[in-house]
Amino acid sequence: MSDQDVFVHNSCGGKYPKDFQSNKTAQKGAKFNSQGEARSIARTKVGRDPVNIGDNKLRSQNGKWQYRSEPGELSGHGKGQPHIHLEKLDPITGEIIENWHLYW
């Protein structure tokens, strides 16, 4: 970081590339006892000070992990079993390397 770089808490400011899945994205799943337990695991990866990049997505400061949920997924309405996503990303390209579905 140079003297002229400025980081604004909870703002992506163009620092992070748009995420995308490819045919190489590994789809994985894990089952937890509660939504709180699943979120706790996700927070261990995104860290203490995640960046809100919009669209219900929080990304780690280093851009390697992302936690997200889409409408209806937390309750399971129309999206199967309730879950959140924890995604391992390529921080340079934004490609999703692993998409973990954390169910409860």
C-alpha cells in the first residue's frame, strides 16, 4: 500500500474483481446444527473485518473468501434446504474455486 492508497471500511472501491463460477468451480457441501454454526464457520474464513461488496456478499480483506446468501436461501423457500455459501476465490480474477453450501 502506498502513501496515497486509501481504504474505506465496508466499501469495495473497485479493489475486488466481480466473482464468477466456471466449469472448474468445485461444488461442495457441509451440514451444521444451526444457521449460527454455519455462519460462525464462514466468519472464520472471511475474517473479522470483511468488506461488504453488495448483493448480500461479504469478502475477506485479502479477496480469497466470500460469504453470501441469495433471497430465499436462508429460509429454504424455493431454494431447497436452508443454507449459505462460502466461496474460495482467485483474488486476482474473481473466479470461484470452491463453492461451499453450508446447510443446517
